[in-house]
Amino acid sequence: MSIQDYIPHPFSEKVRRGELLEADCPSREVLKHMTSRWGVLVLVVLLGGTHRFSELRRKIGGVSEKMLSQTLQGLEGDGLVNRLSRPVVPPYVEYTLTPLGKEAAVKVEAMVDWIEDNLAEIMQFKKEHSDAEKS
């Protein structure tokens, strides 16, 4: 059997070729950075423009300094976020999306919009599923 036998359709041509499903595919690391809980939120917030670290932390409820820092480093390493250190007193750092990051963030934002549009139905399903497991 080929990888195509395991992939439900419709999938993009690139996914049908199977690279993303291979254990050593380098795109998995990018996918992990972009679609982590904090990665998604950072990308969406940065669509609104340049932010300092402290602004990002305030806007993204629940994220620790450590997780925000790791998330930004991952996104920066993938070329999606630009980090600019301002040599002023006191010094500060600004984060902005690169052109590649803007393109990615728009796609991630569409997923977030879909979740928000369907959240009531999703929550209802979760409640019904949870109730069914209890009985």
C-alpha cells in the first residue's frame, strides 16, 4: 500500500505526496511552531502590528514568560517573526511579522475564525459526549 491509501481526501497535493507525514519531514517543526497554542495566538496578535514582549504577554492571557520566549524564538527561527532590539535606555525588543509570517498568520487567522464561528456547536458536542461517557 502507498501513503495515498491512508490519506483521506481532499488533501492538498503537497500532503498527498506524503512528505509531511514522514517522521523526518522538516516541515513538521514549522507546523509545530505555527500551530502550537501559543504560536497561533502570537501570529494572530502580530497581525495587528509590531508589539513589545510585554505587550504580547499582556494580550495573550495565560502565557508564561518562558513559553512566550520559546514560541517567539521558534517563529523567529522559521523566518516568520522579526525580532528588533532597540538600543535605548531602557532597552526593549519589538516583534513583528516578516512577509512570510504575514502570509502564514492570515492562514492561521482563518482557522481561528473557523473555530470561533463553530465554537457553540463544538462546545455542545463536547458536552453531549461528556454526558454520554458518564452514563
